[in-house]
Amino acid sequence: MKTEGVNIRTFSSPREEEYLKAQQGRTALEIGCYVGWTTRLLAERFEKVIVIDTFEGEAEKKNAGNVDVLREFKRNTKRYRNIRILKGCSFLRIFDIDFSEVDFIFIDGGHDYETACGDILISAFRSRTGCEIAVHDTRPSKNKNIAVVQALNRLLPLIPVTAVRYIDSICHFVRARRGRFDLIRHIERQLDNIKYYVLYELGFYFWLFQKSKGGKNGRKNSENG
Ligand SMILES: C[S@@+](CC[C@H](N)C(=O)[O-])C[C@H]1O[C@@H](n2cnc3c(N)ncnc32)[C@H](O)[C@@H]1O
């Protein structure tokens, strides 16, 4: 689909699109929505789609011909009334999500190692048992996306998941039954790299801090509600 400034059909293969179209449920969370191609697929199938994006990535602006990525996103998705935009860095905005209502998470945000680790780890940490999680770009192509592959390989053995399968470059898994604090201990036992530990500690204390401020009901600074 061609829009004014951006070819919005972006980074997914036909098989990946079929996979996304086959998902359904109450709420989907998309981390990294760019100009909205995959968001539209999800918005057809879910009652609500929450997207997190900085809308500021330089590479994305270049791809989009230096157009305003947020404006393009809004234009491309204007016929959907079920999309909530959280503008900002995933590491911060992810704490505005009520994960108890999220059935499906599509991770396609920052492709550097630290951001990918953070998005995968926090999603796995906060999601409910049975939540389906999909991580995009988990197959390296032409030396791109190596960091995402490394992040996933690093974390997948540490988090409780079942039903791992691949659909082209998407890695799909289901959050398995395990209490939040079991998960913390499980991760603690296995982490040998201080960076992960600091990341996870920061995330956890930030989450506690948010909760003490009133949690999801205490924040009203999203783009559209
Ligand atoms: C590959 S694009 C997403 C493509 C989209 N899912 C699709 O297939 O149409 C990655 C997006 O992640 C966003 N992004 C990068 N780093 C981010 C971060 N730390 N927090 C939130 N969004 C980020 C970029 O702005 C960009 O729009």
C-alpha cells in the first residue's frame, strides 16, 4: 500500500503477515510500530492494540523519506478506533501497560542488543501466563539483526516459555506458568552477566516506583488516552 510519503508495507514477509493476521484476542501490544503496517493487521483482529514507539528513529525517518513518522502512523491507521499510542522509549512506556489484559505481544522495536534484551525480558517478566509473545527479526539477514538474535538466544533459556516456533524471522512463544517471583529467582540464578542483572533490577524498582505512584491509573500522558 502506497501512501503520500511512505510505502507502509515495511519489513514483514507474506508468511509473517499471515501469522499476524491469524492472531486474535482482547489486547495486543506492539513494541515498535513505525508507520503502522503491522499495527493495521493487528487492529483488524484485536479489540484493542497498544503501540509503543519513539517515532524518532533516524533510520526510520530516512526510510520514510524524512516524513513525520508519528503523523504517517496516525494517517495510516485513522480508520481504526481501537489503537492507543504510547509515544516514547519502550523501556519507560512499557510500565504504563496493564499486562493482565494483554493476550499478544509483538516485539519489533529497537534492534540494538540492550534494547532488544530489555523489551524481551520485561515483556516476559510482566506478561501473564498464556500470553503469546512474538519477536521479529530473530533470523540474521545480510548481517542485519544480529543483536536481536543474540539477545533472544541469550534470554530464551532463562525465561519460562513453551511452544517455541519460528515463522520466517518471527520467533513465537507462549509465557509458561511460573509465578513472578519464581521467575525473578530463576533469572537471578542463571544470570552471569552484571548488565542483565542491572537492567532487570532497574526495571523491577521502576515498576515498584510506578505502582507506588498509582500504577496504570496514575499516568495519563499517552498520546490518545
Ligand atoms: C522495524 S520498525 C517497526 C516496524 C513495524 N513493526 C512494521 O513491521 O511495520 C522499528 C520501530 O521501533 C522504534 N524504536 C526503536 N527503538 C525504540 C525504543 N527504544 N523504544 C520504542 N520504539 C523504538 C523505531 O522508531 C521504529 O519505528
